[in-house]
Amino acid sequence: MLKIFTHRNRNVACGLSLAKRTFLSEAYQCRDAWNARLSTPILQKINLDTLYYDLEQRFQQKQKISAIDIDIYANKLVDDTHIEEVADFLYKFRLTEETSNTLDSTHHAVVRNYLDSKCYGQLIEVLNNRIGYGVFLDDYSANLALDQLIKEKEFAYAARIATLLALQEDFSNPITRALSLYSCYRYAKAPDAEHFDDLKPVETQTGEMEGQKKKKKEEIKVRVKFLRNEYFDDHFDLSDSQLLLGKTFVELGRNLEGSADSSIGTNCELLGLTLYKKYEQAIEFVNQHKGKELNEEVLQMMRTSLEKETNKEDEKYMAFCEMIDKIEASMKLSKDSFEKQILEQVNKTVAVQEKQQIESQAKLYSDWCNLRQQRLDDEFNRMQRAKRLKEMEQLAVEMEKEEQKLWFFENEDKIDLQIDSKRVFYPKRWLGKKKKPRTVDVDYVPPEIKSNILVTGSEKKRLRQRVMAQFNRVDEESATTPLAELFGNRTKVCTVKIITYHEESVTVYTSDKRPIFFELNGKLLPTVYTLWSCPDLVPAFTTHATVLPKLANGADLMIPGVVKQGTNLASWGRHQKDDIVAVNLTSNRAAVGVGLLAHSSSDLYMCGGHGVCVKMMHVFGDKLWGMEPSVCQQVPLQGSVVSVPTDSDFPPLGSEKVKPVEDCVKEATKSMAKTAITGNEESGSEGDTSEEETQEPEEEEEKPPNPDDLIKGAFLNALKLHGKKITLPLLTSTFYPQYVQPEIPEGIEMKKSSFKKVGTFLKRMAEEGIIEMKEEKKGIEKVTAINLEHPAVLSFYPYKVTKPSAEQETGGTVATATASNPLLLTKMTAMYAVNERTAKLFGCFNVAAGTALDVTQVRNYMRDYVGRNKLINPSTKLVTLDETLQSICGASEELVALPDLTETVLNSMTSTFEMRSQKGAVMKGGKRAIIHLTTATRSGNKKVTLISNLADYGINVNDFAKAVKLGAAASTTMTEVPGSKGEQLMVQGNHIKFVFELLTTTYQVPKACITGLEFAKEQKKKKKK
């Protein structure tokens, strides 16, 4: 096709009149009749911005736009502000089934708006893409376009419109035919016409255009393969400008045959055949029109076209060239100006046809307004009819339900009698108390995520501005603050739409998969992750650590549970109702929940200590916190809010000043290297030496522990713990790595000791009489006997080696692997963090300050510490407090029971919480229950699969049931089995093999812990073809 580009961007108001007279008069534009549409009741009530938003929403939600909506939008335009939106709606409208109902007034309004705005390039682009936009020229709009383009001397655009009319095969209007002929001739006569395809558009760069270009960079374009039709259509597949121009001349010439201007038609048709490269038809045409006049201008244009032919060896081309050389003998040559003849024909045609077409067009404008009103009324009636049908269908459903209820009450006695007649009573087998059956929705896994969309850069910027404005942090928007880093350039911010248990839609904003804000009723609420990085973002209310499990179960924070600094009105702050507040604990400033104030500060003061204080919306450990398990984080330690008084805060009168806790920590750090784990009693001389060393200045470096003593202590500890279980004789290459190596502290290696080699060390132990060794072959030695009655073994007190995990080494701030597994049941676990007061005690076990431990770990550490330092009195079973324990428990007590000592240490540590996976119940003998897979037959000879003891492995039965339901395409139910612990899952059909693979692969259950695979359905063997 003839390629047209936008040469200029002209933005001129549509009300301007033409500056000078062209072929058509000013009255031909019918501006009064055209502008009369704006005074109709329909268009007067329309607001373009509101209509644009409504149509955009309707298309996105329902993919449907009506033809009358597009017509109203196009006819309402009076300037070029919304002209691009019209083209966008036309493109979308072509994708709907309503496109065949497009009104003629829509085509005319689009063309006329582009002409009034002088956006000629955009008009040609819309007309070229007939499939995408569906805009076609009528006679009147074509005449207006041709007349205005000729006046602006845009003959390339005018010629393109003429070629489009030729493709429509519609030159029935005399004015259209005359203007098209003049446009094509002026374009063909131009010296640069043949180079028109190579012209590049000249665009005026404006700020608005630069913003649009930046916006387009965010669009992702994918290249797809273009499928070309192998059959060439000599009509619609034409793309060369010369061929299109030639075909247009041929059509115009044939339309002029038989008229008074037949001479012009003959010249046009012959010129068109030459440009169209139909040389054989041109030869035949010359033979048929011998003796007729041929204009010299046309002949010269034909010769110029023939000289540019690339395939000059073609026989038809050569024959036509020979005829052109001899054409003076067959046709008369005229020297009159051919352009002048065309101008005379245009003026003559306009003078005859203009008045009549003005009257018909004014009447057509009026008919379009009436048709628009009629179509709008029909659309309104259709919508009302659809609404009534929907109401009738809903009423029918409600009546059917009501009829079922009435039928039930009328036949209630009959139904009860039928139930009693079919009831079968079985003897009771279970005499215990029956549990009430629990109704569980197995299809619900909160929260249900509907969408997860990555936001663009501009949307991220708007979200950041919204957050800064809501929380009064506008001055920190450009700074590198923790709040601004949540929306950094390298962070991926996503918008997640979730559905809660009550089927409410909530929008969650995540930063690198971690939820940072969620939106409720148009208000952004921060998550605990955001408050951990920005502690002062919202005001905080403090409560006791024992209240957190209650909040996690869905309770609100009550007024009696709030810990305040004071009792007056100022202690409640200056807050309003529904203000966003955080909730923290007395032992930790880090937020553990977010909510809305139930009352204002003055109302909270007047409540008298009763009622709700904070309506909790989000709590640590809920589904929002664990929405993305891979980035879950435990509560960080940010210091206590309320300090707990100790004995050191109240020293006796006249006593010496107590040494600060920081100095004790420094001394404990330096003495950690001296901690002896061998358990041997030190001699008196060594004790004197240690006393002298304590009197030395703190600046002197302490000697590191002796590796020889540590390795020997590990050797004795292994014999004390495993000596009776070792099967002898045993190779030394097996004995040392299996029993001794696990007992050696981290960082101690054999090559750093005086022994250097394992064989040398074992020989030394054999020389001392602790073990006996025998060399069977050269280089092969075995341990043949162990002397457990040796004094060194008898005097050694065993201990348990506890090596720090990766979580403890990193400070315990990252979620553990079990906590991040969404497949297992999770619960909130009380934890105790090592603080300054207990750092010296746990420093002996390489447990750093800030590490969170559970109750079991603390008890194990206390047993190891007491046993390692021999603090238990054998007669009273009480613990003698050393200097480290006295700094924790106080100097007033000397003998304390081990459980009381552990309780005191727990109270001295910082209380916190973690989300951990539940471990299944352990049966007697230390073994877990076996997961039993069986099949059974129910009514109708239907097979079902029964699964027991899932909860013993910490498996969330609800999630497991949903996984089976989706994977096996079978219904599932959970039942309580009398006499057994836990629920039993029943699956319709025999799915033993699927359940077995799901347990072993996804849930990592050992195959040895599952029975019943023999009940799996055998697969049918495929028949050989």
C-alpha cells in the first residue's frame, strides 16, 4: 500500500475556518448543521472524562462496548484533547461482536475530528488499518478531506485517500471523482513522487511526547512469525505506491468513459495502465482508441515511468516501448495543459453538484441525531429487559427454595417414619467419652491468593508517595531511610490480591516477596516486618509476653492488658479512634501486632480499665506473616520496654559498689578460653596459680586451652557414654571417628596437639592402661579391650556436647527450616534470648548474646554446666552457686535445687516468641506411630482409601486433604475413629500409590514409616500392538 507518515503534528482548534477558497465553498462544510448535534439532549449531558473511565472499566471487566457508546464519544469531541482515546476505543471495539453495528455517523465524526485538528498523518494511519479500526470514508467526508488536503498542498495525503477510494471501488460521486483525479495527477506530476516510500516523518518533540516515549519503554514487545498468504491479490495486496496510483488512474478513467470528459478519461486510463505495468492491456487499449487525442504531458509522464522500469528485458515491456515510439501515427497529440483540463472539469462539477449535496448532507446530519436517540432508547430498553429477567430468575430460585421448605414441613412426619424404619442399631463398642465431630472446610487454605502482579516503576513511586504522605514522612522520601529502602530501585514490589476466611478482598503490597503493607478500607496498615525496620512509624502499646498467644488466637488487646507509664490522661497519648497503632511486649520493643484503636485516648482514660483497647488486624505468626515461607523472619530483639529490677539495683547500705554487668561480660569472654571440659580435679598448686592469675591486670592475655587435654577429655567422655555399648574387637579407623571425633569441641584438631596423629594418641592411651590394642597385620590395628575401671575413667564426669547450629551462629534472627515449611502444622513457641545478665553463663557453650533458646535447650545447658563444674552436692542433690550463678540468682542464696535454678535463669533471660513446626507425638519406646494406608468397601461396592496417624508427623491434615483432592481428583472427608487418637482421612477410590508418593516425596516421610502399599491397585499392562 501507499505508505503515509505523519510529517507534522498540528494542534489547531476545530472552530477555525479555511483561510482561502478552494474548489468547495465554505457552505459545503455545513458547520451549523454539524454543530447542531452538540445541542441535542444526549450530548449535552455527556462528560468525556467520566464516559472514558466508564468505557475503560466496562471493557476491562466485561470485554464489551456498545456501538452507541462509541458514537456518542466520537460525536462529543470538539477539540483534539481526547482524539487519541477515540482511536484506542475503535481498536478495542473491533475485538467485540458489536463491531458490525457501527453507525455511519461514527466514521464521519472520526474523519472530521482529525481534519479539524489537522492531524493528517494520524487520519491516514487509521484509514490504512481497516481491519484494526474499521473506519471507512463516505462520499461527503472524502470530499471534505480531499478539499482540505489540496488547499494545504498535501497532495501525498490526498492521493492516498484517492487510492483508498479506488480500493473501495466507489467513484460514483462526481465531486469525489473530480477531486481524486486532481489529487492523483498533482502527486504523480511531482518530481519526488517516486521517492515517496523513502520519506521519513519529521516530528516535533514536546514534553508530552517525551513522557509518552518513556512510558512506551515499559511495554514489552514480542516478535512473532508473520504468516504471508501465498496467493497474491492484485487488489488488496498492492503495496507499491506507483502500482496503487496506476490502478487509481485506471478506475478514474473508466468512470469517465461515455461522459463529456471522455478525452480526459482516455488519457487517465492509458497513464494508469503504464504506471500499473499492465503493458499488454496498454497495447490493446491503444489499438482500440486509434485516432483519439493523447496529451503530450501524459505521454511524457508515460515515458518517464518506462525509463524507471527495472525489468527492461520483458517482451511485453519492449513491445509497449516500440508502440510508444510510433504512437504519433495512431493517436493525435494535444499540446494543451492537461492539468488545466482537469481543473476545468473540477470547477464545472462542483458548480453543478455542490448545492444539492449540501442539502442532502444537512438532512443526513439531522437523521443521524434521530437515529442516535432511537438506538440509545433501544439499548436502554434492552438493559431494562435483561435486569427484569435476572430478577425473575432470582425470584424463581427463591420460590423453589421456599417450596422445598413447605414440602418438608408438610411431609415431616412421613420422613421421620421412613428414617426410623431404615435405622439400624449396632451394639456399642466404645464405652469412653465420644468427641464431638468437628466440621472442617478442607477446601479453604488461608489466605486464598487471587493475583500477584509486579508493579511498574511509576506505580511503585506513587505507592511510596502515598505511604510517605499517610505516615507524615514526606521529608524522608528522597533519603536513604529504612522506609524508603522498601521501595528501592532494585526491590521488586508486587500487588497481591487475597481473599480472607470471611470472603473479604484485601490488597497486600510485598517488597522482595515480604509483605510490607496491606490495605483495609482505603487505609494502608504496616506489617510487623515494616515495623521491625521502622520501629517509630506508628505509636506502640505495650502488653505482657503472656498475652501474645491470646492475640495469636484472634483476641483483641483489652485495656487491662496494656502496660502504661503512669495513670493520668497523658499516659494514653493523644490518639483518635481508628488510628493505626502497634503492639509490643514488655520484654521486647519489636512489634508483634498491628491494629486500630477502638477508642480515642480520652475515651480509653474514661473506660475505667475495662473494654477493648486495640482491634487487632495482624499478629506475628498469622497467615499474612507466613504468606511467603522462604522469607519468614522471627521477632528481632530490640531491647526491653520495662526493665525488671534485680538485687544489684538495691545493694546493702554501706557496701561496696557492685561491678557493672559489662565488666562481668568482658571477664566471661576472656575466661571462656580457659573452660576445662575434662572434668579432672585440679591440684592445689594449680588452684593457687589460678588465684594469682586472677589478681594480674586484665590487660595480660590468657593462655589458650591445651589441645591435648581437650582431646583426652573427649576420649574419656566417649568411653563414659558409649563404653559398654562398643562391640570389640573394633578397628581403630572405626573407633576414633565414630566415638571420639563427635565429642571433640569445634576448632580442635589432632594435628594441632602434641600427638599429631590418631595412632600416636591411641598408643599413649594404651600405655596408660585405659585401652588395649593389637596389631593383626602391618598397618591394621584393633581395640581389643577397654578398662572402664581405670581411675581416670571413674573420676571423669561425663557431659553432653552441644554444637551451635547455623541459626545460633547468625544470631537466631532467620526462620528455621521447620518454621518455613508451609506443609507442616506450626505453633507459637515461647523462647528465651540470652541477654547481658546471662551472657557469661551461656558463653561457656559458645552461645552468643541475642540467641533465642527454648525451654528444653536451656535445661540441657544448665545440666551440662552444673555437671561440668561439679556443683551438685551428692547428699542433698542441691546446686552450689558459683560466682557466675550468683550474679544471676543473687548472693544471698548458696544452695538451690536444679529446677528452681533453671526457673530463675529463665526469668532472667529476655522473653520472646518464635513460630516453629509442630513435632508429632512420640509413642512409648521412643518410636513414632506408623502411617497406615488401607482400603475398605462402602455402600454400593465403592472402594475408599483410609489414612491414619498423619498428625503424629506434624502434617496439616487439612492441607494434605486438599493436596489429595486436587492431585487424585477425588473427594475427601475426615472422621473421628473411636478408640484411636487423631483423625482419619478417607479418600474416595483406591489411591494408595498416589498417597504413598505424596508422603515420601513432598512431606519427606521415610518409607519404613508407611505400611499398606500392598493394597495399591495394580496397573493394567498395555497390550502390544
